[in-house]
Amino acid sequence: MKARFVKLITNIRTKVRHNIARLDLKLSDLLIQGFLLFVIFGLGYNIYMSYNKGLDNLARVGDEQVQLDNLVKEQQRLRELEKYYSSAEFGLAYARDSWNLAEPGAQLYMINRDQVQQVENVKAEVKPIPLADNSLWWSKLILGK
């Protein structure tokens, strides 16, 4: 059994040597093929990274499109407000509210007020609290004294 295994291994070894000798490989050919394999892997990696960046850019373009749509809606709303504010309808409403103007046939009421408004006078502090005394400030703040 062992002899058979050894014979099989030597048989495989001779066939591999024979096939390698038939290929006629040189070191320069191996180096060129290795370099080309390296270039192929590098280009594949670049293609993969470019594809992922493209997907990210598409997602970003979608987000920007949503923002653009929102800005367009806001611009339309502001244009409508501008048209309303420049209309005669708003001018009349503003004149009625601000300048107390009335439409023909409307009744206005005039309210006479005293010229002097009744405002509660706040009692001025007679003696000031010294800045260096922190305990007076805290008692004024917390206790109101």
C-alpha cells in the first residue's frame, strides 16, 4: 500500500514537471503576468468604489431634489403673499385696522381717554444694597426682603 502511494506521488510529480517544462515559462513572463493581475485587481477595486460613490451621489441628489421642491413651494407661497399684500383688498383692510378708516355707511365709535394714563408707580428703593454684601442680595432674591 505504501509502495503504491509512493509510486502515485512520483507519477504525479513527473507529470507536473513534464507539463511545466512543456509550458516554457520564464521569469519575465511570470513578472508581467503578476503585474497584469495586480492591475486587474486595482481596476476592479476602483470600479467597486466608483459604483458605491455613485450610489451615494444618487441618494444625495434625491435629498437635494426634496429640498429644492420645498424651496419652490415656499417661493410660490411667498409670491402669493406678495400679491395679496400689494392688492387693494389688503390695503383697505390695513387702512381699516391701522388708521381707523371706515367704509361708506359704517358707524365709528370714538372713545375719549384721559391724557394721563393711570400707571401704578413703583416705589423706589430708599437705601441701595451694597455690592460687596452678598447676603443682602440673596435674601432680597429668595425672601423678597
